[in-house]
Amino acid sequence: MQINDLMLFVRVADCGSITAAATELELSPAAASAALKRLEKQLDTSLFIRSTRRLRLTDTGERYLIYCRRALADLSLGQQAIDDVKEKISGVVSLAVPSDTGRSVLLPWLDDFMDEYPQLKFRLHIGDTLSDFYHDKIDVALRIGTPKDSSLVAFQIAKVKRLLCASPEYIAKHGAITSIEQLSDHNCLFFMLDERTHDQWRFTKNGREFKVRVTGNRTCNDAEVARRWAVAGKGLVYKSALDLGEDILRGRLVPMLKDFEGESADLYLVCPGREHVTPVILLLRDMLRARCKQRLDTRG
């Protein structure tokens, strides 16, 4: 049932004329008449008694009109409440995000978010080095892994696993990985997290954990670079499914060791304290959860 049809019904009842109501709502009489017939069909009843000279409500139409007015009034109040919230969602938000997730995943989501709340301004900090909330004046941060500081307020955004991937070109030249032991024979691409090179890769299978110290000729403190190296065929990359999802969908990267489960790379939205959890932060949290779920479901 369409809201516009209900609005038309109320205006026709008020005007006593389909033509007059159609003119008010900038519709053609034919379109207005079709909309009324559609509403009556959905309700399985006649709302008006029509004659060549006049149009009047049926008894059923009189009763239905009461509820329509009430429903449209409630919807108007609801829209006003939403508009009021949007007007209050304003100010500057300083947001820190990981390099690859920030650039390849988050940027278009933030564009849509800011379109919805045009009074908001974002100051974006992109990088894999953890920001100091107070020194760097960060309001909220998107971080990989559970925060170790218990004084922070952390909202889990998505449960994500790391995937082992390589480009089709690399696989054609060096072969696909079919066992954990083969990792030592391949060039692995590293990035740094918390100032530590991520060169020990963990996997699980049937409850058993495998830890592999891998080697390679490229390391960067920007995780996006490791992904780009992999797409360029320079070696194996082991990163969050969220970051690699688009490359996998486009065929730029191919997952391997699918019978093994990668280590957790869960995503959290973190605030320095409870007093920093504002309505803006909660809206940002909800948006990120919905978008991450959609992206991971699509990848799956």
C-alpha cells in the first residue's frame, strides 16, 4: 500500500472531487482515478459512491478516512522527528582508520553518511600506527583487534577473518598453496601493525592451530601497499577479508588454503571514554555494522 495513494484518498474526500484533488497533488485526473481504484482493490472494498454529478464516501470509506488521517499525521510526526535528529547531527568528528580499510572500503561509505547528515564534518586520520586519542585529538577510531586498554569503549563492528591470497599471475608462475608447509617456499608480503611486522601467520583446522613464521622481501608500514603488491603479483598476502573482498570479486586475487580458517581480524569502533559516545558515534557504528555485513555477505 502506497502512502501517496492514502494522501490522495484523504484529499479526494476533503475536496469531494477527484479532479480537484489531482490538481492539488499535481496529478492527472486519470492517474488519480487509477490510484483510488488501486487502493480499493488492495482493501477489497469501495471507498466512494460515484455518480455523474457527485462523489461521496461509503460508510466503509468514512470509517477508513478516520484511520488514514491518523496514520498520515503519525507519519508526518515521524518524519519531523527524523528531520529534528538530522539537524542535531552536526559538528566535527575526528576519525582514525586503518590505511587499507580506510582508503578502499570506508571512503565511499563516509560519503553516503555525510550526504545523509550534511551538517557533519569529518577530519580523517589514515594510517596503521595507532593514534593517541588525546595527543592526536581523535574522537573515535576504527581498529583491528580487541583494544587492550579496558578504559576504552569498544563496539564490535564485524567479525572478520584473514585470508591467504595471491594474484592469478603469481599462482601461474609459482603454483598455488595447498598445504601450510608450502608457505616457506613462497615470497610473503608483510605489513606492520602496532610497530610489529606481521610475519607470523596463524591458521586453524579442526581445532588445531598452526603458527608459521614466513619470509619475504617486502615490508611496509602501510597495509594497503601489501595488498597492492599482491595484486601486482609480487607474493602472498594475508589480510582481512574485508580489505581483500573487492579484489577477490574482481578476480585480482585468489584465496588459497580454503580448508583452513584464518586468524581473527575483527573490527572495532573505539572511543576514549563513555562521555565520547555521542549520537553521531552511535549512528556511525550502526552504519559501519550494516555496510560491513553487506560487504562480507556479498564476498561470501
